[in-house]
Amino acid sequence: MFGYLQVQKSELLVREWDAYRAVYCGLCRQMGKDYSFLSRLSLSYDCTFYAMLLLSLDRACTGFDKGRCRFNPLKKCDFARCENDAYSKAAALTVITVYYKLLDDLTDSGFLKRLLVRLLQPFFGHWRKKAAKRYPALEAAVARMMDAQRAAEQSGAGMDEAAHPTAQMLAEVLTLEARDEMQRRILQELGYQTGRWIYLMDAADDLEKDRKSGNFNPFAQLRTEDLQAYQTSVLNQCLARAYDAYQLLPLIDFKGIFDNMLLYGFPAKQNTVVYRRQEEQHDKSV
């Protein structure tokens, strides 16, 4: 995952922003418990979205506890209590996806970045094995995605084929939480369209870098007079279909935050990437 599933802080109520930070900090604390202090450096907005969705589906958040930030003990934080394994699943998905991203970077990066990757790889390799033992279905979904992604890119696949592995992976991950066939179909559509949006966002974000390096990028193959308009149209279609699926879920907890993300946060991040706009400083971090 790539950190694109963000909120638009300026459009959130204060209590919603506090609740979002409490989930983010709760996931951060869980990553330290399950893996190590250093694993917290890989915490992303995307897996915070995943953790919050799992909490909401089960109504597993029973309140908030106050405590100290694990990175800055002088800072006070709220931590959302979790009565299921939402945090553990999100922490596992984080280290698994980062491990496979590091493997991918070994083939697509320059010397200095490859050196850094080789230094990090043993740590994430150990954490990935631990996560895979606890959640083998998550590991299998991400591993299949990486194999399919590599094959699609090596064959020079078109945009839809190239985006399919990431979309399918997130669809598989979300459908693991389904309680019946109807919910399975809803979560599959939500996961597929969100995953497709994430992949295409990353492609749009890396377009200039990939053109210079010669790495595969589905947008680099297109011949259109207005590439930004085309990217916006394709990405908007993904968001619209994801939102249609999301509205069918009976979510109560954190609903205002989810509404904010799908209607404001994701489109704002999309505009930042496609049109290279400056992000607002207060929206950059939790």
C-alpha cells in the first residue's frame, strides 16, 4: 500500500479528527507489540483505513484510552480500544506489503536505494514470516498479487491488466471479513475499486520518474492530448464505484470519517498527484 487513503482534516469535525488519530495511534502501538519499535516506521494511512474498517464492521471499538506517544513520550495520545484483532490484521498487512515492496524496489531502484533496501530486508523478512504464520490468507493474497503484477508489467500490459493484481488483492483481503454472500460482494467491489485506484494513483505519481528510468508505467503508453484529464476521469470512475459499494455497508462507527475520506480526502489527494498541487501542511501527518 502507498499512503493515498487519507482524510481531509479541514473538513472533519474535531471529535472525528481525534477519533482518527486514536485509531492511527492504536495501530502504531500494536505494530510495536507484534513486531518491533522500528516496524512502526512503516505505518501508513492505507492500513489505518483498513484497521478502521475492521473496527467498524464488528463495532469493536469500545472507547478511548489516554497514554503517551511511543515515539515521543512527552506527547499525550488517545488510543482507540480494539476488542477484535483489527489492529493485528492491519499491522500484519503492513509488514507483509512493505516486505514485498522492498523486493520490488531491488529491481527498480538505483544503487543507493537498493543498498537501503538490503539493510531493511532482513528485518521485514523476519516480521513478514511472523505475520504470515498468524494470517496466512493475507500473505497468500499479497504474494499472488506481486507475482501477477510482475508478470503483467513484464508483458507490457495495458492499464486495466496492470491495475488488476492490486485491485484483486485488496478485494480478497476485504472479503475475508464478509459474514454473508451479500456483504462479500459489497466488500469485493469496495476492495477492488479502491485497490485499482491506489495502483493508478501510484502510477500517476511515478510517471515522470518512470519515464526517466524506463520502468513500466501504464500511463506512459498512452497517447492522448490531455493526460491529466484522462487520469482524472479514470480515477474518478474508481472512486465513484468504491463509494457506491461503501454506501451499502451498514457502518455506524467512524462513518463521518469514512464519508470524509471517500468524498474529500481521496479526491484531494488525487488532485495533488495528478495536477502536482501543493498539499496543505496540516494534512500531511497525524
